[in-house]
Amino acid sequence: MLRFLTAGESHGPQLTVIVEGIPAGVPMDAARDIDPDLRRRQGGHGRGKRQQIEHDAARIVSGVRGGKTLGSPITLVIENRDWENWKGPMQVEARGFKSKRVTRVRPGHADLAGVLKYGFSDARDVLERASARETAARVAAGAVGRTLIAALGVDVHSCVIRIGDIHVSVPDGEVAWDSVERSAVRCADLGASARMVAAIDAARERGDTLGGTAYVVAAHVPAGLGSYVHWDRRIDGLIAQAMCSIPSVKGVELGAAVLAAQSPGSDVHDEPRWDAELGFHHLTNRQGGLAGGVTDGEPVWALVHFKPISTLLHPLRSVDIHTGAEINAHYERSDICVVPAGAVVAEAMLAWVLAAAATEKFGGDTLGEMRRAVAAHRRAVSRLR
């Protein structure tokens, strides 16, 4: 079983990640395998000033020796440089504590829901954890999972296909991933990238925010991950849950879900074929590499829809949780658009779900055992019965 836990507040001293279940023998180096994804998460046009303060890097403090995993829990630490500015309001100790209370909740944020859940009198007790800062820890965990499945031959990528009302078509075939990484908004279409940048700048001028859509895909995924036997083991459900757990995500399409809902079955179902070179394959991949809760050997892909973030430079009207008065919502330094960064987070979560499913199916205490099991499985499923 693969799992991870994250801990830490947005303005606390650090984020901590514990990853359990990675087999022994996986090459692991933070600077090579984790930090590049953390940098990608910090990038993207529309990010706020917090990203100018933080220079995210992971420090591995357990579970790796001599550049390889040991099979024991891996602990990662990501320092929060902004902690220096928040030691008083965010200190652990009661003595000398200086509260920086927030009572004006933000529409669309977890502020009010969290206050109502826990009975807090200060929304900061909610917003410090219900913060997109936590996604840095997820990206670190996802990078560990990505390293494992990369060793099994699986590649995971993402790009942006919509910001606000600027959009491009869902990729059909190969994507120029180098162009995606060079784009300020992680969009492969240079013309659309420029229009997206302009839309973000216009939103900033209005004191507003923008959402959008990310495309995330994993290639060379073995057939047979997941299960149709029990509802909670269906891999399409696990992917949807992982994506919807990302802050600001309000919807996930697995494959061409909306198109399928609008079309007759004769237009959308993927016809399977077999030949000696490719083995079993499909002529199309509208179902996103997923059938009945199981991967079918095609690339796994999804569209992830992000709402505009809740913190507005020109705040909406809201309520003060102490007085009940109508008042402008709280404003705290924030982004204008998180979709390019959110795509990286979605990529990490897809990598994690696939790594967990691969570990469950192929088992093994070491990377070598897993590789042999995957290779044998790929040979077996390519043959006719």
C-alpha cells in the first residue's frame, strides 16, 4: 500500500511529507527528482508575491540512503521562508502569542465552512491549512510517486487548455511538452498563451481572478490497474477523488466525458483491435484509458476544471463572524490565476494514484521485483488467449 500524509500551515515554519510504501532500490535525489516539480508549481503567469519569497526545495530526512530508497517511510521537509514574517501570529506556544485574527470570511473559500465545523472564532485557524500552500507538499509526494512509475516506463504530463474564456482544443495525439514548459501559462499554443497572459493581466487590473482547465495525461500505463470488483478500488473513482481534492478544483472529466454525454454510443466508444506488433489496442481513446474502473492500456487522460480563486483584490461582500454585519471580505496577498500551477499539482496527483495502483497490482519489496512483474504482465496481456 502506498500512502502519504502532509502536515504544516501556510505561514508555519515548514511543510512535512511522509511517504510510505515506496519499494527499496528506487533512485531518489531531491534536487533531480523533486525540486524541478516544485519549481514548476511555483511558476506560471498570474502567481502572487508569495512565490517571490519562497524558493521551494525538498530536504529528504529519512527513507533514502546513498541515493536509493530503503523501503522505509520517506520524510520530506519543505521550509517556508515566509515564516520569518509570521512567527508571532503563527507560533505554537501560548506565551507571547500575538493573534492576527480574521473574522471577515471570503466567499468561495473554506473560511466560513471551517469556522462552522470546528467552532473557531478566528478564520485564520482554517485558512492556514485550507490553503493552496499545502499543494507544495503534494507535489513533493507526487514527485516521489512519479519517480517510481517512471522507472516502470510511465510518463506523466500536463498542460493548460483554458484560462477564462481563452481556450484551445483538447490535445489529440502528441503534445510539444517542451513548448508547454516554455509557455508562461503552460499552454502549447503560443498564440493562445499570449491571449491567456493578456486575460490574466486584465483580471489583475480589475482586481479579479480567473479559473480554467488543465489537461493531464499518463502514457505507457499498464493495462489492468484498478478494479471493477469494488466501488472504492475503481481507478477512475480514485483519480476523480484525487483531482477534486486539489484546492479550487470543482470538476473532473475522465476522457471525453462531456462529448460522450452528448453523443450516441456509436460515435464515442473506442473500438479494440489486436495485431502482432501492438497487441491489444484501441483505434481511439475517448474513454481516457479507463474502462469499468480499470486501465485498458491506452494513455490515461483527464480534464481538470479550476474555479477562480477566492481572494479578490476588490473583495466581494461577506459577513463578519463576530458581529454578523455585512462587510467586505478579508483580503490577503494572493494569486490572480493558479491554473498553470494547478496543472502541475494535478499531474502530481495522477502520478501518485497510478503509482499506488501499480504498487497494489505488482507488489514487490524492491524496484527490481516490480520491474520484473510489470515486464511479465506486459508480455502476457499482449498475447491472444
